[in-house]
Amino acid sequence: MNEATCFRTFQHNDTDDVVHVWKTCGLTVPQNDPRRDIGGKMAEDPSLFFVAAVGSRLVGTCMAGYDGHRGWIYYLAVLPAFQQQGIASRLMECAERELFERGCAKINLMVRTSNEDVITYYANRGYARDDVTVLGKRLIKDEKK
């Protein structure tokens, strides 16, 4: 019997499981400390940090942000054994609904150009490539572990 998937906001005791999902899905990079990212999100707006759990096992995440102008999606991830079950789409629906309710007119997200599978996933959800160049500047260097 399949257990139901629960979609809810992040709770502090989810931290280790979230980091596990992100690492398993290849979303962590040496220059970003995932625990610092979680702490930053919790300090800013924890209501836009969603998780999916099957039974007691956390299997997916989606972090959203809104600055009053645009929404952003970060860390959409589902453990490989639970992919292709609509969990990522449901997490995106949670984020999109919450952003819409706040008056957000457009959502942006960044995907590595080499990750065609994820680009296709988002395209199938109505997202399109924008003709922009994303620039970044590191203000805080995370400690390497």
C-alpha cells in the first residue's frame, strides 16, 4: 500500500533530511553551505519553504522567495526513488500558489544550461527561457567543510 504524500512548510527538525535530499540530488556546491542557506531562509520568510514527506520520510523540497517584484524558485528537489510521481509538480504548485496570493506577477529560476532534463521539466510547466544574462557576485564566502 502506498503511503500518502504530505506537503507542508519546513520545520527546523527537517534540516538534516533537507540537506540529504539536496546532496543526493546534486544541488549542493562547495561554495554554498546548505545549512547556512536554510538558516537564511528561516530568518527571512520560512512560509515559502516547502517540503514533501511520504510517511515519516522527507523526500522533496522547494524553496521560494519574493522581493515584492518577482518570485524565485530554489532547491526544487525530489529523491530519485520518488521522482516521476508528481511530487515536484505539487511542490511547485505550493510555491506558485503562495507567490500568486502575495501578488507576485512573475517567477524566475536558474537552471544550469547543461541540465536539459530540468529545463524540459520547467518548460512543460509553462516556464520559458528569458533572454537575460545572470550575473552574480559573492559577498560572503562560505567555509569549506
